[in-house]
Amino acid sequence: MAAPRSTALEGSLKTMIEVFHFYATKQGDPHSLNKGEFHALVSTELANVLADQSDRDKVNTLLSSLDADKNGEVDFEEYMSMLSSLAIKCNQLLTGAPAHRQ
Amino acid sequence: MAAPRSTALEGSLKTMIEVFHFYATKQGDPHSLNKGEFHALVSTELANVLADQSDRDKVNTLLSSLDADKNGEVDFEEYMSMLSSLAIKCNQLLTGAPAHRQ
């Protein structure tokens, strides 16, 4: 019996996991991104979303703000919190959605 | 000049936004999912990830736990926190990644 086809949303989750691991396994801890791996991932895989230079500076601030546990590495949960913030910003830009109602 | 091609990771963010809006705009507030829209999204778009019945019960618990501001609706940020938790669980299952180091 063939495995059920995954949906577009499930495919998106899989892509997020695969992209993280493609970069995280290049050096050192295979379950986290060091500074170089993080820069490579963001500048390649988010090239359009973070297109201009001021965004590149943001990447550095992003890295330090993301590194919640201050170990100089970005683990999968910190990576997902970055992607969530990006999706929330894009959603507000694309659909005019209100910021989260506190 | 043609628009730059988006990367797979950018495409995943776009899919997450589009799927949310496909369901959120069916009834009522176009920027949030009511209970029916949330159930439809989860049972259709996450059919494989949440495959068995016990997972369906989880959807109800998920809905109440997600609805952080208790307005009976799931907004985009609450939806993204669900997808992040799912991605983190899948990542642990698929790659043996350790749970977040506190």
C-alpha cells in the first residue's frame, strides 16, 4: 500500500526541517547552527525575504536575539521562532492582518 | 526584469500563510480561524501528521491550548505556534534531535 501523499502544509514543515539539517550538519553539532551555518542559511534560503543590506544587518541582530540560551548556536526551536516571526511579518504585509491582539 | 524565484524555504512560509487564509476567510473574521475553520484546516491539511483518532482528540485540546487570548478563535500567531510545535516534534522524531536545552 503506497504511503499517503503529504499535503502542501506538511511538505512545508518537512522543508523547514530539511533546510535546517542541510546547514546544521556541515560543522560541529549536527543539531544546531553555528554563526557561519546560520549566515549561509539565511543569506541563501531567505535571500528574497531578507533582500536588502539593512536586512543583512538585521541577520546579525537576529542571530544574537535568537540565541536565547546564549551558547552562540541556533538550535531548531530558535530557528522555528525566527521563521514564525518572519511569517507573521509577511502575513501582516501581504494581508493587512492586525498585529496580535494582546 | 522577472521577479526573483523564491527559495523552497520562502515557498514554505508562503504556503503557511496561504493555507491559513484559505480557511480563515470562509466565515466571520478573515484574520482568524473559528472552531469549524480550525478543524477543517487541521483534519485536511495536517491529515497525515495528525493521522490517528487520538490525534483528533488532541486537535480539540490543541484548539483550547492554542487560543491563548481565549476569544474562541485562532489567529495567525497562534496558528504559527502550533506549526512550530509540530515541526519541533517531527524534528525530534525524524532526526533524534534533543529537546530544547533549557
